[in-house]
Amino acid sequence: MPGIRFDVNQAHWRKSSWSQYNGNCVEISRLRPDRVGIRDTKDNGNGAVLVFTDAEWNAFLIAAKDGQFDKI
């Protein structure tokens, strides 16, 4: 999101309780009331953060639950 800044270091990052402890996980955080961030756990907070609007995030969750990504 060009021009929009998020303090990702202050965010409360979470990963699934189903995650293994081998570093092959992603973490999620609410960055603002209308934005969700996703990052790779193995980057130890130093890598890129993908930022989604609520509408984008909800569309992804619906598609994932519907199995639309099962054959990727």
C-alpha cells in the first residue's frame, strides 16, 4: 500500500496453535482497524509484510475455507 505506513514492530503477531516449531509458518496481525498484516515467521520480524484490507482478507478466508486453493 504505497504511502501508507504501519508500525509492524509494535503489532501483536500471532501464529496458529497448529504450527510446528520448525519456522515454516506465517504470522498474522491487526495493523489498524481496517488492515491485516501477514509475515513469514522464519524472517524473525525482518522480512516483508503483506498488508490486506479487511475486504481482501475476508475474501481470502472465504475462498480458503471453500477449498479454492486446495490444488495450488
